[in-house]
Amino acid sequence: MSDFVSSFWGYFIGVIALGGIGFCVWLLFTQRAWLKHDVKVVSDTGHVWDGDLTEYNNPLPRWWTVMYLGLCGIALAVLFLYPGVGSYKGSLGYTSANEVKAEQMALNERVKPIFERYSQMPIQEVAHDADAREIGQRLFLNNCAQCHGSDARGSGAFPNLADGDWLYGGDPEQILQTITKGRHGMMPPWGSQIKPAEAADIAQYVRSLSGLASDPLRVVPGKRGFDTFCVACHGAEGKGNTALGAPNLTDNIWLHGSSEASIVQTILNGRQNIMPAQEGILTEDQIRMLTAWVWGLSN
């Protein structure tokens, strides 16, 4: 229930759950003559099909009624023991999240001997071990492929991990830090200080840095704008800064596209990319194995 922003939904679900059980009990009691309720017995409803099939109105069998009353009792017991009525957590304190966590801990204990073999090895050596690479690839496919692709070559706004170009550095220690703690890359928006025409000139200059087609008449004013607004992060030569996550603008590798329109969009409105931290999902050994596999892609 923590996903709901209002307690109303907790009461709403509780009323439906308990009301449904109460209605079933009421219906069963009102339809049973042996429970001392008057039931009009009609031997024939008057509905006949094909001349032989006659519909009768008979009381419900006793065993059927007892069975359903028992099921209603079981339903109440389940709702008392387990969460199922609004925000009530159940007397046993059970949650599916705790069950999953316990299963993960048990699994980690079973596979711990496998990782112990690599715990003291440098990441570069782990990357050269065939069995370790297979484990690392499995971890990548389960946890990273959704964004970076099954081949690790990325997609729009998600970096390619196999090309040797790294926003925050490609050393094993830097990759380990990225996976463990995550990253929050941000290109600030300059729309309040740079006019669209000026941003277009800067885009022409930036394109020229990586050898893309550019207008030489617009490159000169574009460089002035670059030196004023962009050099602090990307450097005087546009080669970026891994400490800030500022990309190299001279290598013709573009995360958000290299067209003038895409670059202008980036300059005026900024960009934000978040790499989620994996330290709460993967163990330290799994992160080291994953680091070794990712590092090995470009080494």
C-alpha cells in the first residue's frame, strides 16, 4: 500500500475485501431452509426445453453451503494473518519483499564459493577468465541490458560500453564506482542566457571539432560562445572532463545526436541522465564480476 498517496485506497480495498466475504455469508444463510430461513420451494419453474428438460427450483445442497461457509472462514483467517485489507500488515508481518530478500540472501550464500575464487584477483585478471566473463555477461543481461542493450552498444541517451569512450573514465576502479554508486549526469540548460541563433552557431563550432560538416562563417562566432559558456566543463579544446562527466566533443561519439538541431536542443534545454546505483541490488562480488566484463568489452 506504500505506493498509494492517499489512505482512501486502503479503506477502499478493505471494504471490497470484507464486504465481498460478508455478502457471500449473507447469501448462503438466506438461501438455506435448514438454517431456519423460509425458502419458497417450487417443484417446477415452468421452463421446459426440447420437451424433456425441465428446470426445477431446489434448495442448495447442504454440503455445498457448508463448503462455501468454510471457504469464507478461511478467507477471513488469511486476511487476519497476511496483508490484504488496506494498510493492515497482517499478524504474521509477512511481505513479499521480505520473502524475495530472504531468497536472494539464500541464493547468495549458495553461490558465494564461486565468487571466492575471484575475490582476490585484480579486475583485469578476472576479465581474462572465461568462466568469469560468462558470469559477468549473465549479470549484465539481467541487470543492464534493458538500457545498454544485450550487446552493450547502448541506444538513444544510453552510452555504448564497448567503444572505449567513457564519460567518467574507463579504468576498472572508475567503472566499479559507476556501477556501485550510480551516476547523475547533467548538462545545465542555457536557454535563459543564450539565444537560439547563438546556440546554433555554437552547434556549428562543436560539429567542426569532430570533423562534421559545418559552416565556416558561423564557426567563428560559435567558438566565442563556446569559450564563454562551455569551456569550463568541456575544456578549451572540447575534450571533456571525466571528473564532471562532461563528454569529449572531438571524437564524433554522440549520446544525444550530432545534428545541429540536437545540439541546439542540448544547449538550450540541457540534458539529464541517471545511472541507478546497483549496490542495493547486487553484492560486492557480483559488481566486481560485472565490472570485469564491462571493462573487457573495450580492452
